[in-house]
Amino acid sequence: MTSTDVASKAPAPTQRGRAPRSRPLARTALLLLRGRTLVVLVVLVLFFSAASSEYLTQSNLILMTKHVAINAILAIGVTFVILTGGIDLSVGSIAGLSSMVAGGLLFTGLHVPGGTVFFSVAVVVVLGIVVGALTGALNGLLVTRFSVAPFIATLGMLYVARGAAQLLSDGGTFPDLAGTPQRGNQGFRVIGVDSFLGIPVAVWIMVLVAAAAVVVTTRTPFGRRVYAVGGNERAAVLSGIRVRRIKVAVYVISGSCAALAGLLLTSELGAAYPDTATTYELNAIAAAVLGGTALSGGRGTIVGTVMGAFVIGFLSDGLVLVGVSTFWQSVVKGAVIIFAVIAEQAQQRLQAGLTDRTA
């Protein structure tokens, strides 16, 4: 009879699972990075208000916000494109083209057989936005149908749209867009000059555009698809999303916003110039990036973009107010953009590190 040895169960080795640890400093740093745009904006306001007693006056705040409105509308359109992983370098030129179309319709009218037709301001504004939407659609088709890289497609359109704007007037200007009662085209100054309840109409338009963009990106299937395309285009295709349509749509939105911004700027100036909104695309992209929109796509918010536009605008006007030369203004703006990209990358690394430690 053999004896059976009953082996005692050895205690299971303790798994070295990474238990959640308290990382208060890291979490605080992550919170600051997420809210960096607001932090920078508050710091700017405090600094310039201390440097100049005129900075926080009511008239100056209204003026700065009015300047911000145009860049914010441009940046909102660009944000839609960047969220899909694209880029739109043509928004400044599209703004200039729409400006010249509107200026030409108001100043010289539309020449047709038998005479000249003048349109009401409402029709002119709609036609200007349609021009921007069609140009944006052409950008989208170049990217989707002809597989042109977004950078190249929109860079080419930057030159095409600007050249078309110059051809409309042979490089000249359409001055005095006030219109006349006989032509029925008065009232263009309302959108860029007039105020409602003490606030410029341009600011109200910015608020409406931003509110609509927030609803679209957060409350609609289209908005979710925009993020899906930017997050993982291949997965979006496999899930049945019509990626090409989404991409064309975001370029149409970008072109429409650019046209609206150009019309506001033209109304404010009271004349249409072929060089309207030159280099404005750089400020628009900077506002989106500063607001937390990732250039790789899939991450970003409209609220962040608007706050980024406020940072760019308040910084620019503050530098002018304290007498900083235009050369140093460019240096400071460039440094802010670089800081925004570095901060966004730091946020992603820190967030990934915290996720790994608490998994």
C-alpha cells in the first residue's frame, strides 16, 4: 500500500498588478494643460491691463471682441477640416474672393444683356457665402476624388482664389459699398459696423455660428462622424461612414465660414480689396491649435477654438496697445503657436501615462 502524499497548495504568487496610485501633481498638471487656453487668456488680460489702463475699458473690449469675431468664424470652419485630419490653407483667399464678389455686385452690379442688375444686400450676402461654399467643395473634391494631399490642394486654391479676386477688378478696389436707394442695395454696413444692444452685429454673428457649430459637433450624427473620420479613417470606412462625403462637407463648411468672415471684414472696411484677409488662414489655424484641436485629427472642440481666437486677438491688440513693434508681434505669435503644439503633445503624453498607471 503506497501512501499518498497530499501536497499542500502553495500560495499563488501575488500578481504585480499596477494598482491605481494617487498622482495629485500629475493630475493637476493635466488639468492645467486641458485648460491651458483659458489660463493663457486670463494671464494675457491681467498682464495687459496692468501694462495699459486703456486695455480693459469698455470701448477697447468691444473693439477687440469685434476683431476676434472675424478670426473666430474663420477658425471654426478650419476646425471642422482639422478634425477630419485635413488642413485648409485657402480660407484667407476664399474670404478675399467672396469679398470681391460682394463688392462687385454692390458697386457695379451684374451686367446682363439689356442692362445692369443690382441685388439687395441680403441676396449679395447669400451669393458671397455660396461662392465660398463652392470653392470649399472644390477643395473637397480635389482631396477625395483626385487624392490630392489637403496641404497641396488648399495651397493651390490659396493662389487660385486670390488670383480670381484680383481678376474681378483687374487688381483694383470696389470703394463705397454704401449703396443707393435707387438701386435698392443699401444696408451692407449693418453686419460689419452696426451694433445691437451695444454689441457689434459681427459679435452676435460669431455667437450664432459658434453655437450652431457646437450643436453640430456634439449633438448630431454628422458631428460624431467627423470625429470618427479624424480618429481612425479606416475604421470609419469599415463602419459604413461615407468618408468622402464627410470630407467634402467639412471643406464646404470651411469655405462658407471663410466667405462670411470676408463679408464681415468688407462691411467693416466699407470697400472690397483683392488682398482682403491675406494671411488670415495662419491666425485661424493658430486659434484652432491653441484651442486644443489636434492636427492629426479626431480631437478638439469648437469652444476651445473660440477661446484660442480670443487669445490670438487679445494678444495682438494688447501688443499694439503697449507699443510693441510689428516685427516682435510676429515673433510672439509664432512662439505662442509653438507653445500650443508642445502643450498639446505634453497633454497627450501625460494623459497616456496616467491611463497606463491606473489600468
